[in-house]
Amino acid sequence: MRVKSLMFNERYMKVENQKVVTLEYDLYVDGENGQEEMMEKATAEAPLVYCHGEGMMLPAFERAMEGLAEGEAFDFRIPCEEAYGEYDTDGVLQLDKKMFYNGDGEFDSERVYVGAIVPMNTADGQVINAQIAEITKEHVTIDLNHPLAGENLHFVGKVLHIRQVTEGELKALHHRGCGGCGGNSGSGDCN
């Protein structure tokens, strides 16, 4: 009986579907000078927490994490084709500045500035995020590419904790689409 109880101890869990995974990592991308540059960091104090197998992370990320145990280190690469794809110049659009006026008929400079991420509605009513790339006297240029489009990703880190997702977390996840595991999703989106 003692062996059976050890099998269910969370210390011996592996990363698999419907497990809540907490990890720390450094994310690197290829730099201009041939050396990698750090793009993002999740620390033990501000870790990434996600529900494995629920579509919160890139499929290639989840494949690389599959089977790792609590305390185990990882070091893997995801080519841009399996991450956020190649950078698409057709995703850069120049829009009339009037589209960004506030309710008072003035340009909304508090929300719309170079580097800001703003929600935009597509013709069919879908909400997508766009980054403000340039603002001129008459136009605002937006970039619909993911900020990591065209980048090869290199993750180096450690699994801090693994536990079973609760029924309540799973229900919340399926009803809200993301954020149901009670944790930080790193960049603020569900990827």
C-alpha cells in the first residue's frame, strides 16, 4: 500500500494533460549580432502557471514540456514556423487617425501611442490585438503580427510545481477561454 500512496504524491507527478504546471524560464530569441537576446523572464517569484493540454500554450511548447517532473530543468528551441510564424508584412496596416478618436472627438493619446497594444474589431466582429507602430498627422500604422512573429524561441528553465487541475478550475477555463488555472500566463495572453 505504501508504494501506491507514493504514486499519487504530487512530488512524483509529470507534466501531462489537465495538470497545472508552474515554471520559471528565460526566453531567448536570435539577436542581430548572432548572439541570443533575452526576450522574457518568468521567475520563481512571478512564475508562469498554465493548464497543460488546454490550449493555453503553443503546441510545440507543450510537446517539449510533456513528461517533465517537478524540479526538472528544461532547455529547448521552437523554430518560428512552430511558434508564431514568419513576420507578415501584410499584417502592417495604415489607418485613418480618426479611427482612434475618443468620445470627445479628439485623438486618444492616452491609449494610442507607439508600442501600445490596442484591441481592434475585424469586419466580422472578432477582437484582435494590434501594436501601434507609427503615428503621423493623418494616420496610425498598426501591426497585427504577434510580437514574436519571425523569431526562433529558446526556452531555458525549471518546472517548479505540478498539481492536478481542480474541477472548478477546468470549468472556469472552458467558460472563459483562458486564465482558469488561477495563475499568471506570463505575457498576459493565452498564447
